[in-house]
Amino acid sequence: MLSYWERESFLSYDHIIIGGGIVGMSTALSLRQRYPAASILILERGLLPTGASTRNAGFACIGSLTEILDDLRTMTAAQVVDLVAMRRRGLRRLRDRLGDEAIGYVENGSYELITDGEVVALDHLYHINDLLRPLLGSDAFSRCDDRIGQFGFGPSIRHLISNDHEGQLDTGRAMRALIAKCLHGGIEIKTGANVTAIEEESHYAGVQVAHSHIGERVTFRARKVAICTNAFTDKLFPGLDIQPGRGQVLITKPIPGLRIKGVFHFDQGYYYFREVDGRILFGGGRHLDFDGERTDVFAHSALILSDLRSKLAGIILPHTDFEIDYTWSGIMAFGSDKVPMIQQHSPHVYLGVRMGGMGVAIGSEVGERLASLMTDTCAW
Ligand SMILES: Cc1cc2nc3c(=O)[nH]c(=O)nc-3n(C[C@H](O)[C@H](O)[C@H](O)COP(=O)(O)OP(=O)(O)OC[C@H]3O[C@@H](n4cnc5c(N)ncnc54)[C@H](O)[C@@H]3O)c2cc1C
């Protein structure tokens, strides 16, 4: 049984956020700006955040040329521009909130590698620049084939496109800076707190967490609860339009004299690599086995890791000796379209989920919009 003191002082909050990834912490910080005196609690099931936010590639991206062309197959031009705008606003908010130094933000530019099979994308470069120019103020994409030799890519790369509107950050430092900002703002964070159910009561939502040492469930209460559990939302609210998508990543040991700087994509963004501390971080390949990677289990795919190894040797580092140091996976969330889900779910419960492969870019903006929705709406 909980003690009198625990019941009186530990269970009731103004706002509870479930999920301690970039969206959960951004939502908490946006709520804090609106409610300086409110009690705000983040419940995170992992010892560390355990989804995508500490496992990604740290690209600060608005989208590559072939990714935007692919988006235009399923979205209107206005929707595509809106999504690029959201990515830009999110990155601006993250940088303003934490500072470039704290998050290791650098604008080394980004590049897309174009193989023979994708040369047709170049025919659309001017059109896509025209589409985005009113938003960006200048051209997004320009050809820079002369730099292929400078980076030393393999012969299958026929063209290179640069984008001056993208950068990179240090994912670990950015997440630590978010945690520090939350703690400094009086936001409580409880880790190891796996929420198993949420129950609507008339004046609040009850949030249940197992308390293994006393062998019972603890119910926290708040008038407003934000669900920021991204790919794992289905466990709390089955049936939403959210599917998990696992991403595989490898990192090499430091490579002396590495010439690659900046962030790079190819194949509609399905592959991505960058330099970090003199190493190459390389991830992607989910499209090789969409069914197998539609999972929220953190594990390796031999098929995809073998593909990544062969592309690393054949395309990215064809003339360089390297050793793979280790690999990991992270879990993203996708739906029938690319737009994140930001909505009121029930009287006291709100959702900010389904970030796709863009959460570093859009996460802070999603948190802001979710906090604004929680502020503007009353319980039903
Ligand atoms: C390999 C990889 C590379 C990526 N690269 C990039 C990139 O370069 N640029 C980019 O913009 N995006 C990238 N992304 C996507 C980006 O990382 C995600 O979109 C973003 O981190 C999602 O943030 P989130 O807070 O919504 O979700 P998450 O980071 O998944 O956070 C959700 C949190 O909720 C917690 N949780 C879940 N269920 C419960 C529960 N029941 N109780 C308590 N806590 C719970 C989880 O433990 C987790 O910590 C990448 C993703 C991956 C996997």
C-alpha cells in the first residue's frame, strides 16, 4: 500500500506527459512557458529514453530532392510545402531553445547522391526549387558533381546535389540539453515508469504505472495528459493509424584522413550517412524488408546490415580501409500519410505522435502545437 504521504504529495499533477523522447520533452517545455507555476511530470518507461530520439542520425533536414518528389506522388504541393515549413520551424525552435553550441549544431550542408537509376530526378530540380523558393528565400537544390571526386565516392554515383538549408546536430548532446532544460524548469522526470493504462475520470485522467517493489499499480492523476509515445502508442490505444518502423544503424571505428563532411542521403532518404568524430555513421535500408521492419522490437536485421556493409564499401568508402565498430536499431512511427498526429483523443488525453523519420526536425514544433492544443481546449 502507498503511504499517506505518498498519496498526498506524489500523485497529482497539472500535466502529465507520457514518453521522454524529443516530443515529450518539447511538449513539457512548451507547457512550462505557458504555465510557469504548473506541476508537470514526464513518465518515461526506459532507464534512458527508449524509442528513436537517442538512436537517430542527427540530421537537421527539410527533405532531399528525391524524397520531396516521392512525397509529391501522395501529397498535394501545398501539403509538401507545409511539411517542409514545419521541419524548418521545428529546427529553428530547437536551436533557439537550446542554442547551437549545446546541441552541436553545424551547417556543413547536405548532399544527395544520385545513381544512374535516379538521373530523371534532375529534370525536376528547377521545378522543386520554384516550389520551395517562396518558403526558403533561395534555391534549395543545386548540382555539384565536381565534389564527387573530393568525397571519393564509388563509380555508381553519377551526380551530386547539394542543399544549403540543412545541417547536423549531436543527438546525444541535444537530448541531454533537453533533459537539463526540463529539470531546470522544475519539470519532474521519472524513468523506469512504464504506463500500462490510462483511465478517464470525470475531472482528471488516471495514469497507471506498475510499482514492482510494493507489488501494486500506482495511479498518477492530471487534468491533462499528453501521449508522446510515438511508435509504442498502440499498446495504450490500439487501432490508431500508426505503424512502427525499425531503423538499422552502424558506425565505423575512427578513420584517419576521412574526407567526408556533412550529411548525405540517397534513394529517397532511405539511406543516410554522415561523419561523426572521424567515423562514418550509416543507416537505412528499411525499404528492403518493409514487412520485417514493421516492428517495435529493438533487434538487428542480418539482411539490412549486410546491405549497409556492402554499400559502405562500394559507394561511400570504396578506396578506404574501415572497420565497423558496432550497430544499433531505433523505432520510428509511420502512418498512411506523413503528417504527424496532433489531436485531442478524449476529454483529458491528447496525442502528439507519428513523427516518421523527421522527429529531430519537427519534434519541437509538434511539442509546441500539442501544448497549444492542450491550452486552448477544455475537457469535454
Ligand atoms: C535510426 C533512426 C535514424 C533517424 N534519423 C533521423 C534524422 O536524422 N533526422 C530526423 O529528423 N529524424 C530522424 N529519425 C526520427 C526521429 O528520431 C524520431 O522521429 C523522433 O525521435 C521521435 O521522437 P518521439 O519523442 O516522438 O518518439 P521517441 O523518441 O520514440 O520517444 C517515445 C518515448 O516514449 C517512451 N514510451 C513508450 N511507451 C511508453 C509507456 N507506455 N510508458 C512510458 N513511456 C513510454 C519510449 O520509451 C520513448 O522514450 C531517425 C529515427 C531512427 C530510428
